[in-house]
Amino acid sequence: MNQNKIKIIAVLLLLCISAAWLARYEIQESGQNLSGQMADKMKQNTDEPQNLYAQSAVLMDADSGRVLFGKEEEAIRPMASTTKIMTCIIALEHMTDNEIVKTTVHINDWDGYEYSGWNVQLADGEIQYTGDERDVDIELAPWVPVKNLNIEYYPKEETTSPPTDSGGNDDIKPSGICDGEIEWTENATHRVVTGYNSKGNEVYSNCKHTFTYKATLSANATVSPSTFKSGYGFETKVNYSITTKLIDNSGEYCSNWNSNRSASKKVKEPTKATVYIPWSMTNIMGTQSKSISMDKSGKVFQLPKSPVSETGERKIYTDVSLAGTQEKPVNHSFEIYISGGGVGNVEFCKKITKTITINGDMFEDDFSGAD
């Protein structure tokens, strides 16, 4: 009797377990069917999202794998950002331990932006080299597997034609500080040890550095002759140079890292120099402008050929009525503004003030009309 009772109990337990398993299976099936019905309903009632510009798109239920929304989901497309991952995999598969991989990147124009230049940056933030060529050669090696190519573009400025009213704008000088200096900051990040864990292993943190740079435009102008009689002219030339310095390096955990870092932004040469004179001068050839744009050759600006000179001299002329005598010479100042170039959208502005001395007038000489 005891053995039969045990058998009966065992059969009952087996039936209970089977029933429980079947009930669980039916619940799962029911849940999946419900999920599927809801997904089908969502798929039927889902219109294409607004502003979906992708050629293909898929929205999938991660649990069931059922597609909730699809747009050309079966179309074969080339890889997007994953292309670079596949490129790295193929390169690693074909590289030996000491092999150097060389590649060339071509830089294209970008509508609405002006191309300025590029720099190749190492993983620790150091700028390896810079340039402005359209084709950039980059070398990678097992000991330097990662480099960043930073390309600089700046929005193009809209230009408008100057007004042509009778007031004229040729004698309008720049305003503001024109000391020839431009400051800017650049950021870089590197890893530093900030402690140790319970196992004695080093703990690293990212340290962000802010580098402050200053580009200085230095310039000097020569005037020849600097003392003469009114009615004659003089020559002036401008020579300039540019220096760029790292003036501050501040980091969250350390301040000496990369203390010799070169600026990644390109410093561009000035493009124009304009002479502003306070006097008027008119002769049979015409009227001399009060603002005279100089010609550039290398790092030198010189005067253009004067429209009021019969022989086409590169001079600025004075009116015979300009004050000054031999007994009481008078100094007359004029200004030269150097501009253009600079860093990013910030142009250089350098002001130079020069002086001429008038000690008489040309009619005191035995001849007149000479340059």
C-alpha cells in the first residue's frame, strides 16, 4: 500500500509540473501573440516620421525582432560611419608588427565656408604638423595607431558694395584697438594618474588643458625724405613680421603638459595696408585721395604709382599751402593701417603713425614741378 501511495503521489506531482509548464508556455505564446498583434497594429498605423531624410530606416522591437517601421529596409546600402571601422579591421589584418601605413586624404570645399588649413594631431593632443595643401599625407604605425586630422573652415562673410553717394568713404579709418595682437584659446585632453584602486592599480582621469596663444604683428615704416618743402612728395614703405607664442597653459590636474605645444590654428599674413593723410592735394593731373592703398610684395608694402605724378612716381604729395617755413618748421602726422589675415575670422589691425616736417615751400627753389 505504501508503494502504491508513493507512485500515486509521484504521478500527481508530475501532472502538476506538466500543467504548470503548459500554462507558462501558453502565457508566453499569448504574450508573444499580443505583442505581435500590437506591433502589427503599430506598423499599420505608423506614418513616415516627419523630417526623415535618410534613404533607408528601420525601427525594430529589440525583444521580438519584429519591424515596427521600415523605409526601404530591404535595400542594400553602403556602410556609413562603420566604414572607418571596417577599414581599420582590414588594415590590422594585413599589417605586420612594424609596418607603416600611409594614406592621403583629399580636402574638398564646403559650400558657404572658406577653407583655412589643417593640422594632424596625435592622441595625446600634440600637434604633429600643419599645412594648407588640399592633399594631406598621414602615416600610421603600430606604435602610433591613431591620429586626428583637424580641418579648419570658417563661414564666408557677406560682402556688400560700398555706397556711391557724394560723401565718399575713402577716408574712413578703422576704429578700435589696433595694436596688432590677436589672442585665442585651444583645448586638448590627455590621461593622467589621479590615484590607485584597492588592488594597487593606477586610476586614470582625463585632464583637459586650455592653451592660450598670442599672435603679434610687428611693423615699421620708413619715410624718405622726412623733411622737405611743401609741394614735393615722399616715399614710404612698411615691413612687417609675425610671431606666435603660447602665453598660458592651464590644466585641471597638471599645468606643464605639452608646454611646447604649437598652435593648431593657422595664423594668416596681413593682406593690405592703407595710408591715411589729413591734407588734400590737387594739380593738373587730378586729386590725390586721402586714403591710399599700398601694394604688397612679400612682407613689404609700398606705395602705388601716384595718379598725380607726371612720371608715375610711387610717392605721396603735399599741397604747396601745407604749413611750415625754414624759420618755423611744422610737423605733419599721417597714419598707416595694416589689416587682413589674422586667426580665424579675426583680422589683424596694426596702426603706425609717422611724421613729415615741412620747412618751406617749393616756390622758394629755382625750379618747380619736380617730384
